[in-house]
Amino acid sequence: MQKRVLIDSLQFSLTIDRLCHQLIEHYSNFENTAIIGVQPRGTQLAERIVKRLHEIQPDSKFKFGKLDITFYRDDFRQKGKPLTANETAIDFSIENSNVVLVDDVLYTGRTIRSALDAILDFGRPTAVELLVLIDRRMHRNLPIEANYIGKEIDSITTEKVKVEWKETEGKDKVWIINE
Amino acid sequence: MSALSQKHLIGIKHLQKSDLELIFDTAKNFKDVLQRPIKKVPSLRDITIANLFFEDSTRTRISFELAEKRLSADTINFSASGSSVKKGETLLDTVNNILAMKVDMIVMRHSSSGAPAFLAKHINANIINAGDGTHEHPTQGLLDAFSVLEKFGTLKGLNYLIIGDIKHSRVAGSDIPLLLKMGAKVKVTGPPTLIPKYIEELGVTYEPNLRKALEWCDVANVLRIQLERMDIKFIPSLREYSLYYGINKELLDSISKDITIMHPGPINRGVELNSDVADSKQSLVLQQVENGVAIRMAVLYLLAGRG
């Protein structure tokens, strides 16, 4: 097994800062905007972004939610066992509001396809944008692209991208692993 | 990520504690789905489910059908009256003919104990027992336990009382093993003629005195007197039964603690349960029905996902 660091702790915080500033540039005070993390790993990124946004711009008015997409996946029954669901916590309507979906890694685009399906069950948003920490470009199965990208990488299918968090693994780091 | 240990849901006694916990966790997620403006997910859109009801049912049948529709499955309904069963077709033939039309799952209620277990041996589709004779009614057991779990947070150490016709009750047949597996203590009460002879071998105790039993319990599940299953007289009259084992507000008020009351439905009001209790705050009856859909969604989802 080979692994190498894609993003180290310093770069990690710079990237988060840049993504936050890009969001502020686009949404200014986040009126009528919801930031929604895709469970389970997108939520961790979303929580970090939300925390940083509050530090940079304390009067930000966005709402924050978590979206579980398990029941909307298209590979149900193909994995040989059922997929275990996570909590969905969206206690507001997204009807006519802007939504920023947040996930850690964009790969085939199928997760985001499911998330788009799932989000429509909470109302009709005005617009949906996508923020990801890592974009594994060249592997898309569907015509889905991110609006805000932490880092674009070229990888091969046998490689895996792993995001580690200060809160759970002790350090913010992104690895690329070849098994 | 985990999967159920069983391919079918025939009875609680075949399930492990980890299966039960998985079902409860999944049901919680589905309960969230049911609170949303759009109460539907596309998980089972490529699955066809046949609901075979060889015996009458309102709640269970509607609950299963709703659960299937909320999961986007295609459903077909079958009831014994008005079918070729009347012409003498065997159970296995009937089911095989339905399966020949590419059905993936079978939900079955039957008046003969063991009918779903028999089918499971002969066919390939997933089978869910929706009540078989006097044997088990696993989804009712699951929704009972889930409702109690929701209210008390845990089943461990809880005192659970089942009142009434234990002998003919498939609800008791599922509740008893389920609650024992989850660490609750179970007692039964009712007229001695309606208590199975070797009940204590299941790990429960029998208390003939209703008042003593109520003083002991945190939750009381009141069963229906099933006259349709009694081919001989087990009790002198409904009035007498009601006098000794009927639950009313006066009786509950005279007990030193607040007891949660459950009933699997349909209620014979005034016989085993009085309206002043059935419609009171102590009653979990409607929560049970509400949770039924979420529990059945969880069971269908988990079994379908196993393939």
C-alpha cells in the first residue's frame, strides 16, 4: 500500500479559508441561503466551513443542514448488503432558497445525483451549487461539476482519497492511497 | 454497514439482538422520512411486492401497503376471498403462480401457524410474516418494542406485562422473545385457561392477579379476546372476563404508578380495554400504529437490500 499527502494541515486551513471567501464573494451575507452537508463525510466539511464563515463574517445568515442520501442511491441491491443510513437534519424549508451542497470528494458524481434527488423532497430551491474539497476529475459518470473546489486532482481508479479531520484523526490532512 | 442475518422475517425467535437493533435504527431514519413534506424515497423502485392476505386485516394490511408505497415499490394485493383459493388451489401453487410474474417479495398473513415458514422452504423470494395463526406477528412485536423504546429510551430492565388471551396471541408470540432479547422482564396475566401450559419455559412468569401484575409493570400490553380462534369456551362470558381482566381508568388510578398502556388493535372497547383508558394520555395505541409504517419500511428495506 502506497500513500502520499495531497493536502497537509497548513494547506488545508488555507483551502478552507479560500472556499469561505469564495462563498462570501458570491452570497455576501447569505440571505435566504442554506449550506447542506452530504452525510456522512460532507457534513464534517460543512461544519468546518460554517464555523469559519461565522468567524470571518459574524452576521452571516445562512441555515445549516445535514442530508442523508442513502435511500436515494442508485447502487442499492448491488452491494450485497443494505446501506446503513445516517441522520438527516433539515428543519427548514428550502423552497425558493439557495442551496450550497457540501461534500468531501467528488468522484463519479453519483452521490451528488442522489443528493439532488433527495434535496427536492424538501422543496424547490431557486438554485443549487456544489462545494467539494477534492475533485477527482476525469472519473465522472454523470454530467455533474462543482462550483467551488478545494483541489483538483488526477487519479486512477485503484486509488482512494481519504480526508482526515482534526476532530477525529488528530490532524487535518488529505491522503491519496494506492492499495 | 451491516445486514440482517436472515433472508426472511418469519419470527422474532430467528433474529439476533444485532438484527433487532439494526431494524430499530433504520426505522428511526424512516420515521424522519415520514415527517417530511414529501414522505417518499425511491429505494425500492425496482422491487415488486405481493401482499397475500389469507386472513382479514385492516391495520397491518394498510400499514404494509403504505410502507411499500413510501419506499416506491410496486405492490399487488391479494385476498383469499374472491381468488382461486376458493377453487381448491394449494398455497404453494398460488404463490408460485404469483412469483412466476416476477415478484421479489411476499408479505403474507395466514390463519395456519407455520404457513410462511413452509413457503420459505419452497420458494426463493423474501417472505415477511404478517401474522400466522397463533404463532408470531413479528412486525407487530417490532413496532411494540420500538414504541416502548421511543418512550423509555431503553428496554433493558423494563417491566413489561402482557394481559389477556396469551394462548391465541401471535402478538404475545413475538413480543415475548423480542422483549427478552432486548433485556426487558416479561410477565403475563389472564385467565388460566388462556395461558399456555409451558409459558414459563419461555422465560416469563405468570401472575393470575391483575392488580398485582399491574403494580409490577411499567408497560402493559392489553390483548384482544380472539373469539374467532376459540373453538371451545375458554371463558364463561365476555362480561366476566371484563370484570376480572378488563382495564379501566378507575383501576389504573388506584395503582401507585403511571403505567403505559398498549393494544395491538382492533380494540374491543368495554371488554379488555375501556374507552377512558384507550383514549387517554397513558395510551400508546396511536403511536403504535404510526410507528408500524416506519418499522415495516425498515424491514422491507433491509430484506430487499440483502438481495
